[in-house]
Amino acid sequence: MKKQIYSLLIVAGLSVLVFVVSCKKKTTNPANLTLDAQVQQHNTDANTYRGESDQADNDINNGIGNTSLNGRIAGVQSSPLCGVTIDSSQIASKILTFNFDGVTSCFSPSRLRSGSIKVQLTSGTHWGDVGSVLTITYNAFRVTRQSDNNYVQFDGVKTLTNVNGNDWLGFFLSTASLKYRERAQSIQVTFTGGLHATWNSARTTQWDYLQANTNPLHVPYSYINFTANGDTTVNGHSNTDTWGTNRYGQPFTLSYSSPWISNSYCGFWRPSSGTLSLNINGNTYTLTLGVDTSGNLATGACGYGFKVTWTTSNGNGSQVFSY
């Protein structure tokens, strides 16, 4: 049960940013002028990068729970994960290697995954320990969409830190939070046709189990609250979550003016508040989360959607989108 809940949490936590970015890429301004094509492509790339990274993190979490660092014997073994075998021959060094076969069709839309991901517990005795760190190394990890053979490939290293440790009893008693920190430096991302991008990330996510007296239906309930925030400063942008250079060689940063907050009652994919700022090559796009149909912050109920406001060389504008 704990492993299943943790798997859900890590997937939701790492996936939340994908939703807003993927919706935003379809934005047009009031004058019916399509936003800069390169910005749209950047948003598509961000969606793909984050989505595939999240899926790999979920597989890693499940794999650790099934082998570990919790006493399973060493050796190469089959994995229930799609198209993956887990090599635990180096378990004495706290290393697992996830090998992707490149031929098994997985997920929807159907995708093939090849290459490998090395996962090492580089700090802590168990992944659930306070301050434990997973170092994750992508080795030609490629995901190919079968419908058109377009691919994205990752090479590089990132870390996940368990800030508080997994105190599950305290979590469900609402006395302890689950908190995780991600760091990625110079992940090399290669796209179909050979174009390259460089991505970095620095974010902290936190989960809290809360009790409330009533919901909008006046029924007592409990729920899980999720908070995400960028936690570094890049080029003067504080609370930066992601930054680097896109496939066109343009510098970008994604930062927070206020944290992303969502919950299990309204849906983790339906944030109640937060303000994100995407800056690409000097152009700024601001996303305000948890607004009503008029673009004002929603109060007393779940938000209708989010508002995108932009300032570019083509002019200014804003538009409201539903979740």
C-alpha cells in the first residue's frame, strides 16, 4: 500500500508541470496571430521531456520497491515494467540498471524505449531514509513514438533527494510531510533529425495529508495537498524550476512567482493556485493557475482553469483556458 501511494505521489509530483506547458502550446492571441512557432515547439519539447522523464522515474520507483535495497537477491531479473529488465548484479554497490529492450510497445500512444538508466543510492542506507539520494544516469535512453518514428533521447545525470524521509504514519496523522528535491545539470536532449537541447532543473515538491471541516458540499473530508516550487536563481529569475537552451539555441527559464498548489479533492492536475513565468529569448509568458471563467482567482471552489498572459515582439495579450 505504501509503495503504491508513493508511486502515485512521485508520478503526480513530477508530471504536474507537463499539463500546463502542453495546454499552453496551442495559445493564440486575440488578434488571431499564432504565437511564435519556435516557442510552440519549445513547449512541445518541454512536454515530451517532462512526460518521458516522469514515466522513467515511476518505473525506477517501482523497480526499487521490487528489488532493493530491501533485500532481494542480486542478478538479472525480469521486471513487470513495460519493456524493461532490471540488472541488480551490482546491488552490493547500491546500483540497479534498467535496460530497455527497444522492441516492446508501451503505453498510449504506443512508444518504444531503448538504452539504459543506471540508478544508484548515493546517500542513505534505504531510499526512505532522511536525506537519501538517488543518482540517475541516462545512457542513450531513447523513446520513439511508433505513429511517426519521432524520438527524444536523454543523456546525462540527475539526482532525487528524499528531504524528510518516508514517515508514513506521521504523514497519515498529518504530522509529517513527504518532501523531495530534484536536481539535473546539463541533461543532453536529442530530437529527431539530430537537433539538441540542454536542460537543467531544480525543484522541490511536498505532500501533506490534511483534514478539512467541509468541502463545497458541506461534507467533512480529508485530502492530500501538493506543493511544487522552483528553488534556485538563474539569470536574475528567482524560484527557477527549469532552464537551459532549446533546440534552436535560445536560452529559456521557467520560474515561479508563487508555488503550484493542488490537491486530491480537485485533482492534482487541476491546481488551485500558482503563478509561473516562462522566458524565452527575452519574451515572457505568464501562467496564472486556479482562475474562474473570467480569469480571476477562483475562491470557495475548484478552479476553472488557468490564464496565459504574454509580452512578445508581436505584442501583448491574454487568454483563459479550462483544465
